[in-house]
Amino acid sequence: MLWFFVTLIPVMNIIPLGNIMAERYLYIPGAGFSMIVACLLSKMQSKRGIAGLILVVPDSSNAFAGRIIDPYTSLSLPFIFVVFFILLGNAYVTCKRNYDWKDGLWLWSKTTLTSPNSFRAHINLGNAYEKKGLNTAAFEEYQKALSIDPNEADIYNNLGIYYNKMNLFDDAIQHFIKCLNINPKHPRAYNNLGIVFTKQRQLDEAIQVFRQAISINPLYPDAHNNLGIAYYRKGLMDEAEREFKLAISIESYHAEAHNDLGILYNDRHLFADAIKEFETAVQIKPNYANAHMNLGAVILKHRKDKDRALFHLKESIKIEPQQEQSLGINKLIQQLEQSAN
């Protein structure tokens, strides 16, 4: 039993966690418990085998003849049936539960039905909606979470992200600040607040809060990359390059950092380096429309490879038809196709 309780210690909320109870907390303890049960059953079997009684049953042909009856054998069949049906029931429940794990949206929808008062379940369902672009549904789940626990910092952070996407910047800032009032050590809220400041061209404020995020979590690649963008927009190219490279050193597959570094190299006329960074970005994230556009434009201008440039420009439009530069990209594609004919 020591295994069971020792492996439960990390999730016993001695240090508060997001959830008081969750089935995953019993995965490792349950494995130990199963082994204990198996050992006990094995010992029971061996003991009963040793203590098996010889029952002498009178025989009509010989009053002293007898046969051995093993009490374990006579009692084991019902026990085996009980164990079998327990295992069968567990297998059924496990298979049924596995279906709930087919994706995040399905899992958390089911969880909110069984645990409607779990703010964490509503947050996670909102996140699942947000990943699928269902922003209104995500907002509704965050509001439900807020009604359950108005003092949870993550809810305000997620609502701030929603308002930022809707271009409601004042509301976004208000919610990020509420998040930070509850939890002043929330690096993602500082990072998200910096994104809003950058959009509003409040670059000094953006730089300040990005630095705050990094001071809390120095290995936060998004904050380094976003700080690089703020420096870039202020014309501080050396500082921007340093931050882009730091983001990549922390997370080598950070497609956005490679793309942003490529833009900086292009501005510095380091076209071979720019192409390399854009290529890396689309390799990491093949559906990255902006990186395809940048790669196509640089190849067309400095490599004169029309076919390759055309491919990446078309990919950009295919991935994101309504992007801001779509009109110019479509015109360029038409010109390239006409010149090829």
C-alpha cells in the first residue's frame, strides 16, 4: 500500500493544483494497487494449496479407501468467475472512456456534462473551441468558468485572448490586468498584454511587459520572439535579431521566430540567410501562409526561380485566402502565369 500513497503525494494538493480530483491521478497508484492484489491472490493460492485437507470419503468396496479433495479447487471456480466479470467490466468502461479521448473538444464536452461545476473543465473546453476557431463558443465556456470561480487568473487571461482576437483591445487589456492582479507571476498574461500593446503601436509598453514575462520565465520562446518584434518595429535591429535567435535556441522548431528572423535578414539584404529561415519555417509549419508568401517573394526577386516562387505564393493563398496581402499576391500569381505562357 506504500506505493499507492507515495505515488499519490504529488497530486494530493499539498501544493495546490488546478484540479482537486482527476482520474489520471490514479494511473500510477492504480498500477501498484493491481500488483499488490495480484501478489495477495498468489499468496492465498499457495497457502490454501499447502493447507489442503485430505478428506476420506468412504468407498463401498473398501471402508478405508479415500480420495483427496482440494478445497481450493472446489472454491476457485466461483472466484475465477467473479474476477473475470470484474475484469470484463473494467475493460468495457476503459474502452468506453477511450472513445471520449478521441479529441479535446469531445473529451471536455463530456467532462463538463459529468462535472458541470468544474471551472477547469469549462476552461479546457473553451480552449478546445478556440483551437477550432469557434471563438463565440469558447467565450461562452470562459464565462461559465468565471461564474464558477471569479478568482481564477487563467479565465481572465483566456477572456483577454478572446477580446484581442475580436480587436476589442481595451477589454483585452482590462482582462489581462485582472489576471495579473490575481497572479502577478503569470508570464503568459504579460506576453499577451504585450501583444496588444504591439498592435496598438505602444512599443515601449510592449517591451516592458515582454521583459517582465521573460524575467518570470527566461525560457519562454514566445515572449523572446514577441520582444524581438517590438524591437524590430522600433528599428532596434541588433536587439531584435538577438531575441529571435534566443527564441530559436530555446525552441528550434519555433516557426514564427524563423520567419521573423528571415524578415530581418531580408531587410539587411542577407537574402540567402532569409531564404534559409523562411524554408525552415515552412518545413516546421507547412500551413504557415505568411512564411510561404515571404519565401515566394524573396525567391522571385533574388533567385529568379519563377516556378518555385509561384508554388509558395499559391500555397500562401491556398492556406489563407482572406489574408491582408491576398490582392497583391493574386495579381503577382497572374503575372507569373501569364509570363510563363
